Amino acid sequence: MASYKLLIKRSAAKELEGLPSKVRRQVVDRVAELGATPRPQDVEKLSGQEKYRIRRGAYPVLYSIDDAAQTVTLIKIRHRRDVYR
């Protein structure tokens, strides 16, 4: 299986930088796995959108997958109280 290229929106990169260091490490480790498996077992497809969500504690990671270009783009990484706003 070919690996996917990970892209991150500038806004998501800023959100990642703002996370507590322990959570940031966990999120980075989890996101790194998306390159090999963009649709892991615990992924949830968001209804009405072509976006997916994985969760690391209280921090959902929203991302999109482009199978044709083999890319995974991180869109949002926020606390669950703020992510869907």
C-alpha cells in the first residue's frame, strides 16, 4: 500500500503549536500514522462533509483525504468544545 503525503493548513499548524506539550506529542504521533493508514479503525467520517475525525483525548483532529493525489490534509486541531465552531 502506498503511503500518503501529509499536508497541514497554516491555521492547523498554529493550533498544533498552541497545544500543551504532552498532548502535542500524542497528536503528532497519531497524525504520523495517517500517512500509512488514512482511514484507521477509529476514524469517524463527518456527516454531510468529505472530512474525517480522529481523536486524541479531548482534541479531535479534522482532516480530508484526497485519494487521487494520495494526500491527507489536516484542517483543525482544537479542544472538543471549540472544534466544530
